[in-house]
Amino acid sequence: MFRADGSLLRMADAEHPGMQDREAAVASRLLVSSGQSPLRVVAVTKECLTIGRRPYNDIPLDDLTVSGEHALVRTRGHESVVHDLDSRNGTLVNGMPVKQRVLCDGDVIDIGIYRLRYVLDRAVLVEPAVEAPVPLAFVDFLSGPLAGSSQRIDRAIARIAGHAEQVAVISRRKGRFYLTHLEGLTFPQVNGDQIGLTAHAIADGDLIELAGIMLRFRLDR
């Protein structure tokens, strides 16, 4: 998840007194922007993500400052490495030209006029042994193909079904729930307000809009 400045907000940042380190799931994403305009968020789910001007790339960047096959990000386990593919204008990481570079949380990749920020997202898989009961949570689909149905939020991070053009997740932390944009050209709205790239706290009865589909967040206490 992301802070207001676009940097990563980790779900496990706050330590629990008396708790030992717990196993966490790690996901990585690339925040793609051009100038001051955020374009999209790309989840790093493949071992190899190609970047370039040609449309067959996993991340196509349509500008003449970008080579047809410019760079790739290779991921093995929790480590991602960016490789420059002998591009015409080169690949920069944090302002320095590179041929290949292991990426760290927050690193900035410059490719032509585009900027890709690499971020990590860690989600605690094992809850504390003693904690307050967490109410059951649901999203009720009010419109769209799933209108009249409900989805139970029964995981630490749950992807909301509904619209292929806009994907969001609901996460649970310390008994509270948060909505976060994952994929799509537009941001989700909560009660009519766009949430941007930040993790947005949601409460019982909040209305969520995903690409024109309306949902209601509901707690069953």
C-alpha cells in the first residue's frame, strides 16, 4: 500500500509488543508516471517483465525516447533486477545509468520520459495470538453484472471482484479495513471521493465505486 507521497506503506510497519517476527507475503509493484501525471500501477507477477515502445511488451511505453525493447525486470523469489537491453537512451536507476541493478523498495527507474517507482508491499500472514475479535466484512454489489450478490472479505488482503478495467483490494489491519487501488486508469471512489494511491480507511456502510460499478462495504458484528 502507498503513503500520500506515493511511497510504500507497509502493513507490518507497526510492531506488536511481545510479538516475534512473523512470516510475511511480499509483493512488488511498479508505479508508472510521466512528468507529474501518474499513469498506472503494474503488479510484478511475472518472472520477466519486458518494457519498451513496441506494443507487445508487458509494459508498453509509447514515446520515441523509449527503444522498441528497452529494458526488462527479472524477478526470482523476493528479488527483482532491472536489465537495460542496450537501449538507445539508456536506463537510469535513482539518476545513475545502469546495465543491471538489484531493485530496492522506493528505487526510481527512468526510461525516456517515463518514471517507474519500484515498491514492495508486505502483508502479515499470521495474526497475533491474542487480539480483539474482527467482525465479518462483506461488499454488496449494488450494480453491474454481480448486482444483488455479496463477496465476503475473509483474508488479510482480498481482491474485489467486479470490473476487469479497475482492480482494488481490501486489507485488514488491527481490526480496521482499508481500500487500495491496484490496477486501472482511474482510482476507486469512496462516498464520491477518489482515494488516489493511498490506502483509504473504510467503515460500515461506505459506498465504493469501481469503474462505474457501485458496491457497499458492510460489517456483520
